Amino acid sequence: MLRCGQMMLAQALICRHLGRDWNWEKQKEQPKEYQRILQCFLDRKDCCYSIHQMAQMGVGEGKSIGEWFGPNTVAQVLKKLALFDEWNSLAVYVSMDNTVVIEDIKKMCCTLPLSADTAAESAPDSLNASTQRRGPSACRPAWKPLLLIVPLRLGINQINPVYVDAFKECFKMPQSLGALGGKPNNAYYFIGFLGNELIFLDPHTTQTFVDTEENGTVDDQTFHCLQSPQRMNILNLDPSVALGFFCKEEKDFDSWCSLVQKEILKENLRMFELVQKHPSHWPPFVPPAKPEVTTTGAEFIDSTEQLEEFDLEEDFEILSI
């Protein structure tokens, strides 16, 4: 499931930097953004979304090192790690209680840029005096690219057939990143469907470790499908899943909301809810912010003080061996 979470996030970053229509071609020189994306996922402690970082951050979600993760836990881990990732500058929203709140997402994604030339590179979180002097046009909120993850439970021991059509409909949306899920004891990354069969990528194939080469690039052969994706009947799906969507601009999110209203909320037994306002009985929504620690997105959370802040100290020695 850790690898599946990496797959979904990597697809979001491809859409973020290279566009949804970009395709990888074997042995072709790739854009520098592509190489930088790969370096986020290398199996090293100093890489932002490495297995090491994800497993360690999972301790704060109640998962010991080596314990199996579910789709929701992976989503929560990605949300926390994204706070340290200044280059990709993603806003990660994980829905709660099967409910997506439009007001909260707008509050999290609409930011005030420090300046026009830095807004594209980083996601600033405050407006300084120089920006204020530029007038109203410089103060227009900018949209922070959104990774939206919707964890769901679509049945008890197996998926309830009433959700099948709505689940498949999500893959048709232009904003779709697929779904995290699987079947008992096997995690898969679902990327589409054909009839009543789901198309998935299987992370269980062992690959040779790769690292950055002398010229700064990464040997990317094993990062891509070396065989055809597999298929399984949708009724064999474990009911615990997490849908993923990427909205690079605000209009993408508005379009997604319209599609959900039209295709998902028409059902009597809805797969999830989409509401305009933050529910009054919920705790106030506070947009997540980078914790006050000395680490950055490119560093491993390795000091005792930082681990204590994340309640991670208990299993620190395991990853330090």
C-alpha cells in the first residue's frame, strides 16, 4: 500500500509539472522536472516521499514500522509529508466521514502569492509589505494545486454492488488519479476499468535498487510498466478504498464538483457526500501548515526533538540501523 500511495502521488506530480497528456518514452531524454519527480521517490532516507519517510510518518498514525497500511493511513501520511515539500507545493486534502467540504478546500488552496515570479515555484503562506504595495492585482488569491483523496468503506466484507456504477464513474472524470485498494493481503493501484473488470498496477514485483547517477539522472526503467497492467473483477475488490483526484487549477476543482453533483450524488445510496459549508458539528477547519521543525522536504526527520513533536520517537532506532 505504501508503493501504491507513491504511484498515485507520482501521477499527481506528473500532472502538476508535465501535464496529464505527457507520456514516458523509453530511452528518450526526459524533462528536468521528470528527473526531479523521480528523486522524490528514491529509496533513501533523505528523499521526501521515500519508503523510509512514509513508514516513519506512519508511526504517528498508529502504524508501527513493518505493519500493514490501509488506504486511509497512506492518505494521511501523504498529507503530512506534503507539508515539507516546498518544490511540488501541493495542497493535500483527505476527506473525513465520507464528506468533501468545498469551503474547506477553497480555504486551503486559495493562497496569496508573495510575487508573480515566485508563485509558480513555491507556495508562500503570507503576504509581505512589498506585495501590498503592488496593489489589488498582486493580491489576487492563487490556487495551490490540489491532491484530493477520498477514503471510503464500500461494504463490510466485500464491496456492495450498489456502489459499482458510481465507483466506475470516478475513473471517467478528467481529474481522476485512480484508486488505492486491493483484495485481502494484496494492495493494488487501480487506474481504470473495462466492463466489470478493474485495471490495476501491481506493486509486488521486486526491482533492483536504483539511485542518482553521476550526471544527476535516475535510471527510470523500473519506474514504469514493464508488462501489461492486470485486471480483476470489481466484485472481488476489498471494500476499503481511497479515490484520488488532482485539480491543478480552481476551475478543475469546480468542474469536478459539478461532475460529482451530476454523476455521484444522483444515487439514493451515495458513495460519498459533497457539501458547500463546513458542518457546524465538526471541529473548526484549520488548513494544515508545516510544523515548526528544522527539517525540510529533502531531509529525513531524524532528530529526537522532531520525532517527539510527531510522536515518532518510539520506532526511531529501527530506521537508524
